[in-house]
Amino acid sequence: MTGPHQGNEPAEHRRFAHYLHALQTVAEANEADLLAAVLRDEDATMANSAVGRHLDRRAADLLTDPAFTAWAQTMAQVVDQRDFLTSRLREWSLLRTLALGEPWAAEELTDASDWLQRMAATTQIVTAPQALRLLAQRGRTRRVRTAASRRLHQLEKPS
């Protein structure tokens, strides 16, 4: 997005780069308004992509922070008409539940997207043996089942 050919890039590419930069530097108090503005862009696919990247970055940063819940509720109101973004926020909330060792239902994890299952199986923050065991047995992809088995083995190996 930078370099000598920047002026030749399509307008949506320039807007996308601008949105990513603005979202990365936005003050918390202005975050919801900026997200709403980005989602009003005429190119819905590009807008959803920019907002999705932002949600992923912020959710990862806030995952175990007590502020996550209020943030996710606010973001859910902003993206409530966007199925993918709403689903991604729900999955970040489930990942948080797993990371904090809070109660969860097996169906939530087995019905989750490949992305969520892969995150739960590979991220070091999820240490719940029950979740890893379930993914090792019933993960949707071989990659998830293998990663969960490895993580489970690492957790159960005596130090």
C-alpha cells in the first residue's frame, strides 16, 4: 500500500489502508463511532474486512481483560447487521470463556467455525483440558484435532 505506485491503487485499497490506520490509532471513546462510519462505506466487503481485522486485533488485546465484556457488547451493537462480524465477536467471547476457565457447552465448541477451533487448539492461553480433549476427538479438521492432541499432551506431560 506504500511506495511509488500508491497513486495507481484503486480507491477502495486506499480507503482500506486509511481505515486500518484510523482504527489502529482511534481513541477508545471514539471507537464505536469510527466503526459505524467505516461500515457505512459503499464497498461493504472492504468495510467488513477492515472492521473484522480491527475486531480481531482488539479482541486479542483485551481477551483476558475485564474490560472485554463491555467492549464486546458495544461492538456487537455497532456490527449487529453484519452476520460475519457478529459471529466473530461471539466466537471471541467463547475463546475468552475458554481462556478464563469459565463454564461452556460442548456444542458451542464443536459447532464453532474452523477459525475458532484452530484458535482454541493452538493458542497458549486456552489450557482447559476438557476443551482440548473435545477438539482432539471431535475437531472439525485434522489440523485442529492434531494441534489439540499436541497441546493436551504438553499440558499432561509432567514437568
